[in-house]
Amino acid sequence: MRKRLKVLGAFLVLVGLGFFIGAGVAYSKVQGGYDSLQAFSEQQNVTLSYNEDGVLIDRGTVEGAQAIRTLLEDDWNFPVVESDLDPNNPLVNSATEYMYQMATIAYHVLHGTQTVVLDEAVEYNGETFEAGTYEFDVDGRYWTDFDRQHPIEGPARDQAWSGTAHALVAELGVGAATHSTLQLALGVAALLAGLGFLCTVTGSAVIWAAWGKDEPEMPETAPEPTVPESFETDEPEKELQKV
């Protein structure tokens, strides 16, 4: 029995070492990813703006930043991590900061106006648009919310949601997804390390409990002989009665 426990303990220790190796490999990959993302962020040198009180601002106002956060948290349902918004580290290099910067671009596009110039009169759906300059309010329209065949909305869509705006949103989305994936991978590495610790400790405890010499088995005590009832007799008593 003790030998079996020792084998089981040794197996658990080996499994634990395997988990530790897996955790080490996963952690090294995660750290490499963090280093690469940090270097990429430093090369881009995109930073968030804070006032002297350490409060996030946009274009010089706290209200502007709050409106962007409302878009990010309420409309997009993104879980903001407050610790990522650090005035001492304004570099955009975390998922929350990437998403906030994305929301900043989207907010200004959604609430901007575009100038559309018609060189000649255009008729659309029974309405005539004379040649001239038009100020078009985007009014919260995303790319798919425009009527692209409309003589005003069509050009305004291309101007508001330009290739640059789309590219910046896509790039920031990749950064946010990369940082979130690295956080998930770091959690997996921590889980592997925890399993390795658990298996190693359990296996060592089993080996320690099974260590030592087997105690000699005690011989079984022979049962006392019993006389079957069929052999019982009252002959002695009868002999006494005859005397």
C-alpha cells in the first residue's frame, strides 16, 4: 500500500512540474507580448490629456471627456478599468485607454458637421437641391446610418467617416483586443502555476505520509474452540444419581 502511495505522490509531483513548465512558457510569451505592445505604443506616442487635478479632459474641458466616457460606457457597454486611466502614465497602452481614444474619435465624428458643395442642382426623391454650400450635421450617424445616394448625405458620409477615421478606429481596436488577450493569457499562466503548486504540494504530502518502513502485521488470534451442542452430555450427572 505504501509503495502505491509513493508512486501516486511521485506522479502528482511530475504533473505539478509539468504545470510549472507550462506556466513559465505562457508567462514568457505574455511578457513578450506586453513588451511589444509597450514599444508600439511608445513609437506612436499617443497620450491622453489630464488637467492639473489629474482629471481626464478633452479639448481642455472635463465635460468633453465625460461625454466621451458616456459614449464608451453607456452606448458601447465597455467596462472601464479606472486604474488604467492614470494621469502619471498618460501613454495609450492599455485596453481602457485604447477604447477611450477610439471613443474620442467616434464622438467627434458623430457630433461634427460636414461642408458639402454642390456644383449644380440635383434632384433626389422629388426634392431639388440647388447648387451651393451645405452644412450637414452628422447627428450621431454611424457609417451605415447615412443615405449614400442622397446628394448631401452621401458626400457627408465619406467626409465624416473617412478612410483615416476608419483606420484609426481599427488600429485602436486591435490594440484594445491585444491588451485584453494578454491579460487573459496572464490569467491562464497564473492558473497553470496554481495547479502546479497544488499538485506538487499534494504529491509531496502523499510521499511524506507513505514514507517509512511497513509495520509488521500482527498474527491473527486463533478463535477459542467451541463444543458443538450435539456433543454436550449429562452423563456425569446421571452417574452421580446412581451412586
